[in-house]
Amino acid sequence: MLDWVVKLTHTPGDMTAADLQSLRDVGFSDRDILDIAEVTAYYAYVNRIADGLGVKTEDWIPDDN
């Protein structure tokens, strides 16, 4: 699942039906896959909004940039 999420995050245009099948093969249902995709997409969306608006992280969160 995490490999799938990394691929979706970094190279979404490269996703194929085989990628979905790899999740099904290890027991994820289509609903599970939808949930995984939605959480991944939401996280990317929120981070891009925050970055685009210059939102600063809390002081206790290390800044890796």
C-alpha cells in the first residue's frame, strides 16, 4: 500500500490498472483503495494549499525545508 501511495504522490500519471490489482492481490477491497486514494489526495491538496499560502508550521514541528 505504501509503495502505491508513493507512486500516486510522485508520479500519478504513471498509475495503471496493474497498480490497482497489486492492492487487490494483497486483500484490499475497491472501497479500501478508494479510501487510500482519497486520503493521499487530500494530504497532497492540503499541503499544496498551505505551501502556496505560506502557512508556517507550529514551532514544535521540525522544518525540513
